[in-house]
Amino acid sequence: MGFMPSTAAKLNALLTGLQICKQYGFKQIHAYTDSLEAFHLITRDRSLHHPLRPTVAELRNLIFSKWDLTINYAPRSTIKCADILARLAHHQTQDLFILQNPPPECDA
């Protein structure tokens, strides 16, 4: 992926996750981000000149397509499993790695 600002990385991760959910036919999605900036860009910001506008527009198109989807902000401390999964993904060599069950650390 190379270097990118953290907000761009958060938006791209959310976009990729939602695209995968759509591809697999999930109908009800609850997504969380620990980036308040990303959350505001998706839900509030209407800036035509923001450098991340194309990604935000693509996200909004997905969000308002035909499915039950909510996106919420959650402080990092409340979504620790996301950090565990991100660390796990960082060490994967496949382009796509789907877990059948969450890691045991996420059940704590």
C-alpha cells in the first residue's frame, strides 16, 4: 500500500471492508472507525476540494446502496479486537484472508 496519511488508510480500510461485505452478500453491517476525522468526512463533510473526496464519495455510494449499514465512531480503547485483527493482517501474505472465527483474544 505504501505510505499514506492515517485518515486515508482508515477510509481505504473501511472501503475495502464494505466492498468485501457487498461481494459476499452481507445484508446487515455494523462498522466502526476509531478515526473521528474519517467518521466526520463520511457523515458530515461536504468539501468539494478535500484530497480524499473520491474515496469518501465511493464510501457514500456504498453506504447508501441497498443494505442495512451503520457506521459509528468508537474510541480505539473500545474496539481492541480491531487492533488485534489489524496486527494479524499485517503479517499475512495473501491479498485476502477471511477468518471463520475471531481470534481468541477478541473474546476477552
